[in-house]
Amino acid sequence: MVNIIEADQLGKRNGLPDNLRELLKKYPRDTWGDDILNGNWVGYWLGRHSVFKEISLAINQSLQKILDNNISINKFLNDYVQLMNLMLKNLNSHHTVEDNYIFPKFSQKIEKFSYGLDLLENDHHLIHSSIDNVILEGNSLIKTINNNKTLDIKKVVGSYKVVNDEFNKLLMAHLNDEEDLLIPLVVKHGENYFNLGH
Ligand SMILES: [Fe+2]
Ligand SMILES: [Fe+2]
């Protein structure tokens, strides 16, 4: 894997770097038709991305409810633990499949996109560091809540939310850029060219 330059790192860049946008300019999002979006592999893959967006949204809603006093502490803790486990399990398997199975299929066929695929793989490492931090802070949040029922819940959840928001931002940016890099390749060449399956 090559080194990813600082300005192209997830969290520092704003969308795909210019040198990886050539095909996206030719095939922008609003031209991706249903035939592409519902393709055997693309349909399945975007479905996985939707799962992450739904879990993220549910975690955010849960955090907002406890901040607004609209949910019991026990319900919040139960929901949070379940959702975070779901996020972790799904992220691990999704990234493993992409790194070991999907990205190599693209790089075998399109040599000049290897930097883009390395960039996405590097994103995965940064996302995993970020979620490790989220889990650490989440565990400490749970412990603090369990050990002290009279604490200022808004204050502790509020400071946890900062870390959660940062993770969310990275994950959403990654999903977006990954789609912007890979789907135009599928639009141009078709799924069969890359021998994609799921
Ligand atoms: Fe990914
Ligand atoms: Fe992905």
C-alpha cells in the first residue's frame, strides 16, 4: 500500500481528491440510473452502506433523546449498547470484504485507480481508530452512568457526543467518497467487467 498524502487523508480532504475525480465528472451522481443502482453487486453494496447510515442515525437519535430527557436512562443504555455492537460487527465485516475481495477486483483491472483504492483502505484504518476511541469513550460513559445515578446526564452525554460526531463525520465522508470512486467505474465498464459478486 502506498502512502496517502496528508491533504488526501479522511477528515482532511473535502470529497475525492481532484486527480481521482475524472470519471465522477463524466458520470456524476445524478446520472447514475436505476439499472446501475439496482445492479446485482451495486444494489447489495449500497444496501450495506444504507445499513451504516441507519445505525448512525439511530445512535444519534438515541443520544438526542437522552439529552432532551425523552428516554429513560436504562432504555438509552440498552439501545446504545445494541446499536454500537451492530455498528462494530457490520463495519468489521464490510471493510474486510472490501479490502480483501472488492478493491483487488477493481485494482486488477484499473491500474491507475490503485491510489484511490489505497486511499479507501487507509480510510478504513482511520475509521477503525476512530471507532476504537468511540468504544472507549462509550464504555466510560456507561460506567459513569451506572456508578452515579445522580450525575448531570446532559453533561456526560454531551461530551461523549463530540467523539461520536467526529466518528460519524469520518464514516459518512468515507461512504460518500467510496461510492464516488467506484460507481463511475461500474457505470463505464459494467459489473461483469470487474467480476463482482457478493
Ligand atoms: Fe469502505
Ligand atoms: Fe463500503
